[in-house]
Amino acid sequence: LPQAPPEESTLLCDLPLVTGSLTILGSDAASDYTLPIGSWDPDSPTSKRTERAVRLARRCVEMVASSPPARVRQAAWQICRCVVSHALDFDASVLPVDLVSPYAARVDEAADSVIQTVLGCSIDADTKLQLQLPSDMGGLQFQRLMELALLARLATVMETGPHVREQLAEWGSPVTSEESRFDNAHDATPGLAVLAEAGYALGLHGRPVKSDLPLGADPARPRAPCRHTLSALLRAINTAKFDTLWGRADARNRARLWSASGPTSGKAFVASMALQGVAFTDTQWRAALRWRLGKEERPAAGSRCQLMATSSKPGAETCGHLLGQHADHEVQCPYGPLVVSRHDLISDLLAFFLREAGAVARREALVPEMCTPKDLAILDVWAFGTPDISDLLLDVTVRHPARDTYLTKASEEPGHCCREASRDKEKRYPAKGGRTVVCFAVETWGRLGAEAEAVL
């Protein structure tokens, strides 16, 4: 820069150069843009972080494959999701995409090996899409670094650009749209392309909007960018991914995606293992993951259900239902203990939560006001005793969206089963004597009804 002001020249001279990279503001993760380091420089900090992440992923695979199994699948999954797949978050925000991509590809490949080992099956393109989605969209929040790198760099350029241009203006070096070397706006191009492919563009304040809405004149240089830009970009991209996944799914998988979505659905998959009630055995964890992803294990073709009614005597006839391609019959078979035990477990947990909140909670409470000449009204949970919980009557029900009576509408409307359950309970228990029954409806892939969410 032969015409650079003295302050700018001094700053450039003070930046310490080290082998293979340029130290900027105390960090040696950023490379020299004009003379980039080799993508596979073994001495670069990015390369070292990549190697550590890949080694950690390998150890996770070895841990899962160890014998005997000892509740390690969930631990390996969470280590990979929370540590391995975020090993290059900082690098992705400060380095150009073409420098981060080779490293990110290696980390993604290592993470895929952990995922397949934990699941015990291969993963296809649709499964990878669902894995990346947040839990309230039916996903598992398993970020892929290759895609994160594009958006992270775009978000950094947008958020830091105004400060860089303001400083350059004080030095007498205004940056125009044709000369973007100093504010790195040229690094935003790959991220903008990803947004455009998903049907989004950047609005006036740097927030992603649909392409048919008013856009910013210079997308990568909003005058006043909002905070948490990366979160907004990821939310837009994830919405587009969900729409893509839902659009090419059949009716059952559409119902599964809607049922696995919701404000609290799937939170156990992303919760800390230190929390009470979210630790699973290896069999439980793999079965739960595969059920959510639509890859449940199936018996041999032509198999029939062998469950018997819990009250049947030895030698009684079994259910005998022909098992299909999916586990739809197993989760709703009236024979065997599953339906009753699942219902009772949810009711017991609700009573436990209410007691922790300070209320008195009773199970299987007789409510005379709701009784009819034909049926006694024995509700699952009755809670009372606090100013906020003076008289709460709960009736628990679990519905399966892929059931023939629900499938058509459940594939088009999120929460259809829960709404139908609420209507059924209103007919069975109309409000009487100043008392109202709240339907605590749960769908088999995790969605809760609106009343259930309100109770929690």
C-alpha cells in the first residue's frame, strides 16, 4: 500500500508473521489472504484441531465397538455432536471458506463414522438432512462443518464489516463495493449462494428473507446488522431443509416429521447427560434414534406379533398381526404391556413433576362430577394445594400419527393427533361443577399437544 496513511502502515508492520500463518489480533488461526497457506499445512492450528477432532471420533467408534457394551452409545453420540462437529467453529468464522473446506470435510467424514456406528446402519441423504435440523423441527442438531463454514464466514463478515469500514474511513481509505479486500466482503459469496439455493436472500438489516421480499442493496454490507446473525442464517437454512425433506417424503414420513417436531419434542436427544432422566442404555438409545429417523429395525418378512394380553393365562392366543415394513403395529398393539406401561409411566412422571412444584398429586383419582351412569370418571392425575395449582385434572393419552384413522391429516397438519385427542376428551369429560379436565396428549414421535405444553 504505497499511499497508506502512517497509522495503517504502522499497524501492518506490527502484525507478527509466523511460519504458515499470520497472527491477527492475537490469534494465529487466521491466514494471510493475499498469500494463503497450503490447505494441508501440518503446522497450522486448524490442521492440529482437525487431527484432534478426527482422533476423538475414532476413539468414540472404538468405545462403541468395545465389549461388553456399557452405556456408551449415548456418550459417544453426544461427544461427537457437541465436540467433534464443532471443532472448527472458530476457524470457520475467521478463515476463507476455501481454506476451511478440506479440514471440515475430514471432520464431517469422521463424525459420519460415529453416527453410523451408533445407529448400526448406513445413513442416506435424507437422514443426513434430518440429523442437522434442530429438535423442534424433528432433527437432532448434528451440525455439518462443511455447511456451517459457508454461513459462519458470511455472518462474521456482515457483523464485523461496519466496524472495519468505519476504521478505514478514519484512515482515509473508504471501501467501495468494487474494492472489498479490507472488509472481506468477497468471502461472503459462497454463503450468499447457499442462501439463494434455499430460496433466501439478505434483507435490509442482514436478516434472511424470502427472495421475493425487499432486499438490501449490498447484502454483505448491511449498515446496521442485527446480532446473532449466524443463528438467523441457520434457522432459515434449516427451514428450507425441512421443507425439502417434507416435500419428497411419503405420507407416513411426513406424519413422522410433524410428530417429531414441536417446542419440546426431542429435547432428551440434545440434553446434557448429567440431567436426571435422560440417561439411556445402549439398546434404548439406538432404538430411540432409529425410531426418530425412520430407520427402525424390522423382523424377518412374514413375521407376526407374538404379544399376548397381559391378563391372559398361559397358553392363550397371541395377537398374530402380520408385521409390516415399519413398527407402526408394535407401538399401538393392544396386547402386551407396552400401551399400559407407557401410559402409566407418563402419568407417574407428571405426578412427580407436580409434587416437585409443591402441589399434592394423586394418581387414579375418582372425580364424581365427571361420572356418568355408565362409566366412572377415574382420571390419571389430580393435583391441588398451591396458588397456581388449585384443581388440576389431567387425563393422559398417547396417539400414533401413522394409524390409518389419523395418517391422512397427520401428514398435512402438525399436531393433528393431539387435537383429535383433545376433542375426544372434551366429549368424554365435559366441564361440570366448575371443574375441567385437561387432556395431556402425546404423539409417539414426541410431539405434545398445546394443553400438555401449557401444563409443563
